[in-house]
Amino acid sequence: MKIGSLISMAVGSVRRNAVRSVLTMLGVVIGVGSVVVMVAIGQGATKEVTAKVSRLGTNLIVITPGATRTGGVSGGAGSQMTLTMDDLEILQKEAQEISAITPVLVAPSRVVAGGANWRTQALGVSLDYLKIRSWEVQSGRYFDTSEFQSRRKVVVVGQTVAQALFGEEDPVGRTVRIREIPVEIIGLLSRKGPTVDGADQDDVILMPSTTVQTRMAGRNFLGQILVSAADPGRVDAARREIAVILRENHRLSPKDPDDFTIKDQREMAELAQGTTRVMTLLLLVVASVSLVVGGIGIMNIMLVSVTERTREIGIRRALGARRRDVLAQFLVEAIVLSVLGGVLGALLGVGVTAALRQVTGWAAEVTISSIVLAMGFSVGVGVLFGWWPARRAAALEPIEALRFQ
């Protein structure tokens, strides 16, 4: 039989049993809709992670102190005070693969402005910090060379700190107290949002590292050194050069392990994207269970349909229909049910994704590939779970089928 005739017969059967057909398709509708939504959430999350990592700069290199070991137990990265201002100066002088460098002195602090106060981190950084992090100042300005060299008590604050202390007012020009030291706010950073691990990048205060070192930290050790590679394509070369310079400056022998850690954004991006891929896969597996349940429903209904239409099958066989014609008839009917369910499910998935994006602000994104994937699943379900009922119908002997009451 021609495929057009088979589809027409299948659609007619669906229409004659509309309520039963809708209930049969419900599992496929829910399954396909779930697949579309879950893939949309996963792809949106991956895209968001990639965007956040790229905003940090593809050539950013982070150097942190190594880990202390006590009785064979590691204290964790950064627990060993091995990075100093001397390391920073050596890298500035000798490293050829870097274009910018800044120290990061971390000074947890309580900031007071009038009757308001906020606990945050004051970071002592250099003039290159904004360039390395690709950050911008929304209002006011960043500190200049003279303020850096003279250890001026000036700060640039993030949006979270400004909101906590001054609400919607522009904080530029206001004076706050950090560890009882009065400092002037000269700039407000643009909003950046959370990092890939959820940390608030706007909850920060930037100060000249010279000011933090002399007035707040009182030590020569650094929490981090941030470096910008001169060429994004030579990040590995920059990392190797930095490691050689630091090992030499720390007088480490070839047998000694590094007492520092060097990472770049690719590692962070791969870790974050790997996590989102695993979550997307898990969500997809859970959503696919609904499709399997929907397929079982189709198989059950098709088996019932074969029983109900046994005499019809016998008459068709007696009039010359071949086994493969009967097989094709019932298989196409199962596929039509699953495809209709897939179409309705895809529409449901697109609608639910749009609603989630609107209500929650999630970066869910429906793509053509996710819809094609879901529709492919639904067709596969129709073929897989429709094959056995179709085979059973085709195997009926004409005489036995005509005798069936």
C-alpha cells in the first residue's frame, strides 16, 4: 500500500477513537515536553557559564600560593604563604609573555557609612586590575598613578556594597570607614553578577595595594597574583615562563614540587561546562523515562486495537492484503500517534520554557536541535513500541481472524 493511504487510514483511526488516542498520546506529550525543557535549561546554563567565563578574559592567569602539609595532610591551596611582592617584581621585570600584572591582597573588612555597615572584602590591587579582569567603572573613576604611589586612602566600590550602604544614591564622593580608617569613594564599578561558582563579584572594594599593605594588611605576602597573557594563543607559554621564574626565585630544586598554583580560565570553563553537561544529561535521562512510559501506553492501546479489529484484519487478508500490508498499517498508526504526541509535546516544551524564562529569569534556550532530538525520540518510541502489536496483527491467519467474535 502507498504511504499516503496508510497515513490516511491511521489518522482516521485516531479520529474515530479521539479520547482514547489523546490519553494514549499523553505520555509522549509529557515526555517530549520534558526533553525540550530540560535540554533548553541545560543549554542555557552552558551558554551562561561560557559567557561569564569569557567576561573574565581568555588570557587571564591566576597564581595562588601552594598548600601547607602537616603530618601528610594538605591544608588546601592558598594555605602556604609563598607569594610575595618580590615575586611580583621579578615577574614584571623578567616575564616576556605577559602584558599586565597585579597583586591581590585580601583584607576582610567591615565598612561603615553613617548608620549603615557592611562586611565585605577589601582587595589591594594595582593599576592593571581593571584591565586584567575586563571590569569597567560606571561612575567616578579608578585610582591613578599618583594615588597609588602616595598610598592615598581612596576606594572603588562594587554595586552590592554601594546598595547596602547608600541604597540608590551615587556613592562617589562619599566617605566611609574601613577598619576605622576614613577613605573616600572615588568610583563605582559596573555590575558584573555572580561568578560561575555563585560568588558575588559586586560585593568588593578595590584599594591601591600600597595602601592596603601599609595601613591594613601589614605584611608582604599576597593572596593572589593576576596576570594577563600578552597573546591569548600563548597562555600555555606564559604559564611555563611564570613557573620557571617563580621556581628560580623560590630557590626550588628540580626535585621539589611547586609551592604555588597556576591556573587559567580554560580550566575553570572546562570544569563549569563539564558540570552543566552532566546535569543536562541527568535531566535528559529523567525526562526520557516519561517517553518510555508513553511508549508502553501506545503499545498497550495498539494491542487492544489489534484484538478489537481482528475481524477487520481477517477480511483484509481474505481480500488479498499481505502480511506486510497489515504490519505497515498498524506500525504507521503507532507512529502517527507518537508523532502527534511529539508535536504537541514540543509545543508544550516551548511554552513551558518561555514561561520559566519569564518568571524565574533562567537562561533557558530552546534550539532546533533539541526539538529535532525530542521528535526523533518520539518517532523511535512509535517504531519500538508499535512493532510488536503490528507483528501480532500481521501474524493472524485469515480464517481464524474471520471466526473471531
